[in-house]
Amino acid sequence: MPGKPAPIKKSPAKKAAEKAPEPAPEPEPVPVEAPPAEEAPPAEAAPTEAPAEAAPAAEGEAASAAPAEDAPAAEGGAPAAAPAAEDGAAADAPADAAPAEAAIVEEPPKAPTPPPPAVPTSAPLDVSVEDVNDSSLTIKWKTPETIGDSGLDGYTVEYCKDGTTNWVVAQEELTPANRYCIKNLTAGDLLHVRVVAVNAGGRSEPGTLAEPVPIREIVDRPKIRMPRTLRSRFVKQVGEQINLVVPFLGKPKPVVSWLKDGQPLDTKRVNIRNSDKDSIMFIRTAQREDSGVYEITVKVDSFEDKATVTLQIVELPGPPASVKLVDAWGFNAALEWTPPKDNGNSDITGYTVQKADRKTEEWFTVLEHYHRLTATISDLIMGNSYGFRVFSENQVGISEKSAITREVATIQKTGIVYKPPEYPEHDFSEAPKFTTALSDRAATVGYTTKLLCSVRGSPKPKIEWLKNQMVIGDDPKFRQLSNQGICSLEIRKPCSFDGGVYTCRAKNAQGEATVSCKLEVKQIILSEADKEKGK
């Protein structure tokens, strides 16, 4: 080995990376023992550190590493050096060969894995404006989608003017709510607002309003919300108190005005009280002249909304204008009258007619809720004289006064002889008719049986029983009964000869009717064993 080794040449890649290379002192090479063949790094590791096209350069560097005076020997030994490099003799390579050194150095033991650090939450969701006026801004948002194990400490709200990046924190402490009102703002400013969620992991990504918000009073178009009870005619009686509340919307505070039938209100009779949300019309004691169409107008800037309330003040009607006796005949009297001049500011719903005997002067109602203007009063008593009066009715009630007839209806006595009506007697005669027929039956020899049927007729029909078209008569074997239309024939201990067709016949002056059935009498056949037992 020469006394001073040749300097290590740099690869073309390293030369290109250096902008201004300066010559450096040549260090003494340290001899390194080559590892055994089985411990050499695999041949594939070489291309990962140096491209294939760098191989000629490496050979050139190896050749230049030899001393100048040993150049012939180096040229002669070049073929031997190439197989050595291929066999894994990487120990003779310069210090830049990192893969060879990595294979020799042992890795230190790994430290225990520390717990994962706290992670900030995701950004607050759906940041939006809830309310705004000329000095404050209220925003709201939703909880972040991802909160993490460390939880959520609260939110901080920040804002900055449009065109600047100077974000101002709106509150001193974190707020746990999902809503915050930024106060003491300057009217006319255009603000950007963002909300940041804070936890142990730090600040989240900000949730920002989509557009900057102008700090000014928002003008809501006025809208009257007329109650359902006021949409139709509102009816009150004279003397009652009226208190109508009409709510409305509008921002800023709308200007409210009232008119009655197109004219300003009489403030002596009607009181109006307005607030930001409704208008109240108050009348302490309602009178007929308070009836009319009231119009309310709610105005904000150039926008307005109108609505009307029809108020009707009603009272009892006056009496009919006139009533007269048109005619009187027999036990009847005919009346006629005209509608009242004052209907109480309400439609007339009917009339009440009363009569009074001049002897007693007591009034009795003969017609109520009567709708016509003429009526006939009947069932008057002969020899009496009657006066009549008529009241008007509306939805409030019956008029306090009435219209009375000037004439008197006198029922004259006449030579009428009362003849009671004759009622012909009803003929209840009816021919016999069986309502329940006889049914075919089967009987057993020696066991009494009974046949039943029912019949009706007027006068009461005579009942006869027949066997095979022969009248049974008073044969003691048979028992014949008839009670309230139920006919029965009892056959006592029949024998096989008692079978046949039985007929029940009913007769009266209006006619006759028959009904028949078939009776079969069966003989009990005993077996030989039963016969032996009988013996």
C-alpha cells in the first residue's frame, strides 16, 4: 500500500449537486475488514443507492484511486477488482457507501411508544346569522362533527372588518353555548365572523360565515297577522267593552295608523295603543255609532300592509211599525203587521205574537219565532173578545215594546149544536189461519206423544182433529186441548195401528183452515239376549 492514498473522486451526480466545489484535504483511508461472503449485502442493494449508469464512473474512481506511479499495475488489476466488487467486497469502497455501513451497525432498542397527542376537534358547522341590528350581531352554529377523546372546552368567536386581517376575539372566556351575541359594534361596518372550537388539542379549523354581514337594522316587510275571530264581522252589544288586539311583523318598529270608514278615528271614543308587535283598539262602552269598517295600516319605510275589521254594535230591535186586525170569523182571527223601523243594527230573525182576553187582560203567547208578516190565530173561545200584540226579534233578543191592534176580535155566539163525530166500529172478523203448522213425527210404541200447532181467527174458531180424514171425536185414547190459539193432540201409549195422517181443522163464521202431518209409530225390536233378560 503506498504511503499516501489517492483522493476519492466524487460521482457525477454529486458533482452536479455542488454549485461551487472546493478542494478539500484528502483524509487518511481507514482499512475496513471485508465481511464474510454470507454476510455481504445482497447484490440488489447496489442499484438502490447508485443507478446502473453510474457503474462506469465507479470504475473510473477506483482506477483513479491508485497512485500515479502504479498506474500500469492498476490497469492490469482492473479486471480483478471488478469481480471483487461483484462478490460483495464492499468493505474496500469509500465512506459514501451507506448501505454497506448500515449492514454493520446494530440498531439501538426502541423506546416505549408514548400516548398519542390530543387532537383538535373538527370545525363548527352551519355558522349562520340569527339576528342583526345597528349595534349587535347574533350568530349561531352547530356542534363539530368530530370532538375526540379530550372533549370540548368551548368556543371562541372572532370577527374582523371587511378588507382587513385583524381578527378580534369577541369574548374574554370560552362560551359553551352554540349561540353568541357580539355587542358594541359600529353601524355600517361589514364584518367577517368565524367560530373556533377549543379543546386540549388546541384550536380547530374555523367555521366561517359564508358572506360578510353588514351591521345595520334589517328591514322586515310589514305583515299584519289578523286573528281568525276578526277576519269576519265582529259583533258586540251596546254597552259592552271592546278590546281588539291585532298582531303584526315588521322591523324596525312599524308606524301604525287606523281609519274608520276612510276617516281618522275619534280619539275621544277610541283608544289606540301600539307596540313593536301589535296594536290594540280599545272602546270602553260600545255604542251604535261605533259600528263601521276599521282599517289598520302598518308601514316600514316604503313598505306597508293593510287589513280591515268590520265592527257591528247591535242592540234590541224596535217594535213592528204597525199591526192590524184584518178579519175575524168563526173561531179565527187574521193579523197583519209591518217590520220595525229600527232593527237594532241586526237582521230581524222573527216575531212573537200574543193574545189577551178582554175579560182577564192576561197575555198568552200563540206564535214564537214566526217569520212571516201575516198570521191566523185559531181556537178562540166563542163569546170572548181578544186583543193582539206583536214583538220583533233579532240576534240580541225580543224588542222591549210591542205593536198592539186597535180593533178587537169578537167571537160571536151562534146556534151551533155540537154533534160529536161518529166513529164506525172496526170489524175485527178474521177467517182462521194457522200460524204454526204441524210437523211430521215419529213415535215409539208405548210412549205417549203430542202434536202441536197454532191458529188465529175472529171469532174464536172451533178446533177438530181428524185421523186419516176421520173425526177423532171423544176417543179416550186421544186428549184434545186448545188454549189461546195453541192446539195440541196427545196420543196416549200409541200402538203400531195409531200411525197415519193427522189433521187439525179450524172453523168459524169467516171460513175454515186445515193443517196436517204424518205420524209414524215404530216397534222396538229386541235382540235374543234382551229377550232372555226379559224372561
